[in-house]
Amino acid sequence: MNKSTLLVLALAMLVPTVALADGVTVGGDLRLRWDYSGPETNASSNSSSAVTNIDLGAAINDNVSFAVSLRNDFAFGDAGGVELGLQEAYASIGDLGSASGVLAGWSLDVGRMNNPDYGRIINSDDWAQDAAPASSDGYHLASDMGGIGIDIYYFGGGTSPAGNADSTLGANFGLGDMAGFADISVGHWSKADKDDLAATVDSSNTSITINNIGGDNLAGVDLDVQYATSDDGDDATEDGTLTSISASYALGDMGMTLHVSNTIADGNWTAMSAAAHGTNGIADLDFNDLRLVDHDDDPLTDDEAVVTHNVFGSNVENFTIGLSFSPMDGVDATVSFLTLSEDTSGDDTGTEVDLVLGWDCGSDVRMNIGYASFSADDASGLADSDFFYLQTGWDF
């Protein structure tokens, strides 16, 4: 048994001991899901799975706290053993001003943390049952200076004396409500990574997000825009771009809200994290696309062909129209219709219809049902496919 497993088990054994101590909190959740998926022309697949999260928190004093999150996931009938994994373990200092007056107003988190959520740039998707959310070892500094929210992240780096191990540096500046015009934020992320040839490649993303454009002056329409660029560190390819425009309008009856969006991720778009579940339909169909990447000045060779993106993460235009409503008390429903096409060629990929229902069963139990039907365009060479899931979750 490795050291990390022993540490996790030791922490889990401490739960009954510390549960009654002052400043200590114990919680978590259990999520069960059955899902079915498969192209209509091939054998389908289905599975039952469970995820358990155990969260421990401890307030050392008014300014210092510590948090640990343990996670276990498994598929029913899997022959593998049950093993808890350390998802998060970090210390938080609420105000660094106690160490230096220059740092007053800044907070610090240090340790292993779930990646922050900045949509298509970087995220920590918690949808998958068999894969934990993305987490990283590093630092998070935050401050609110003059109404501008500042978040700075540094992950990785390793122990290499040369300092050339994988690392990620990110900064986001929330400018807040700009005189009632919009909520604006600007972010930049850079990553020092390793390609297959063991040469350091620096990739980056820069984004500007403008939410609630016009404030309350657009007759009830909520309009949001995001524009982002990506540089994959390859001089032979152009920078990638992501453009998203979305609008919603509350209709009033049964809590109805109409939402429309158009997102274009071009063929060169890359990001710090893969697109989260449901970005281009909850069926999450994955059709990989090969692109040649030139690592040197010599002619391109077959071994330089790498899977760089799929049509549902980049090189995709997504037009979505949908309706969210509450058909009865305690029940939320969303129906969406998506039209998907490749950006570089303009060829249609197909359409998808998604239906998601959710309702609370008491204060700590939530039920969800989702269904997706993907209809491939005849010229795409793809197969029609269905996806269905039934999920329930308990908080404790």
C-alpha cells in the first residue's frame, strides 16, 4: 500500500475522533447513476456507478483554516478494489495582513485544490463517475482592490532544479459592474508543458468576458459575450479563437426562460482544460480529428500527426436554442435543440435534442433524469446516437 493511500485512510479514521471538536466540520455527498449510451447502428452500453465524497474542514483560528476532500468512485461489478483518493487538501489564510501590512486584503490558499472554473478556458468538471474532477497542487492568491477582484493561480512546477517541470500560471481580473453597462472580467493563463519530443512548449489563453450587457436597459434580455484566444506554442499554426454570444429572456409563466447562444471554436482552439460535459450537448460525442504539427524545420512526417482536437471541443460551431421551465412545484426542466457544424469546412455535423429534469426529494436528496438524441448529418459519415441517465444524490 503506497503512502498516499495510507494517508487517506488515516484521515478517514480520524473523522469520528474530531467530529465533535470545536471548529471541525464533516460532510460530503453520495451520487448514484445509471446511464445508457450508444450509436443506433452498434451495440449500446450501460453502466451503474457510484461516487462518494467526504469533506473535512477545520478552523485553526479566525484567520487560518484547513480543508480535506476524499473521493471514491467505482462501477458496480468492477473487479478492482475500493480505494479513497485525496481530491483536495489545502490550508487557507483569510488575510495576509497579519504577516505584512503590504499584503493586507489578500487571502491565500495553498495545497491541492480543484481547478478554478473559467468555463472553456480552465475548469474542474465533476460530471464523470470514473474520473475525479481536475485538481492541482499550488497556490491561489485573491484580493478585492478598489472594487476589482483579483485572482492569481500557480500550479505545478515540480522539483526540477532547472524549473522546467509542467506548470500553469493564471490571473483573472473582475472589473465588476461598469456603471451599469456590464460585468467585465479579463483573464490570462499560461502553461509550460511537455510535448512528445520532450521540448518545453509554452501555451496560453487570453479572454475577455462581458456579462449582463446593458444591465436592466435591454427590456429583460440578459446578453453575454466572451472572446478568447489561444496560442499552442507552435509557430507553424495560427492562434486559435473562441467566440460566444448568448442571450436569455424570462417569459414569466411557469418560470419559463428562453435561451439562445452561438459559440464558435475554430480549428486551432486549445485551452488549459478540455471542454466540460454538456458544452456541445449532453451526449458528449467525441470524434477525434488528426492534424499535423510541425515540431522542426524538416518536412512533416506521419509520426508528427497528433490528435489535437475533436469536433466537439474545437473546430465546432454550436447554435443552441432552448427553454427552461418548472412544470410543477419543485421540478426544473430544460429542453435544448443544438445545431453543430465544423467551423473550418462549414460542413454540418448533426443536430441534438437534450431534455434534463431535476427535482428535490426533501432537503438533502436530488434526482436528475437526462436524455439526448443526436441525429448525424448524412454527409458527416457519423452515426445517430442516444444517451440517457438516471442520477440521484444525497448530501450528508
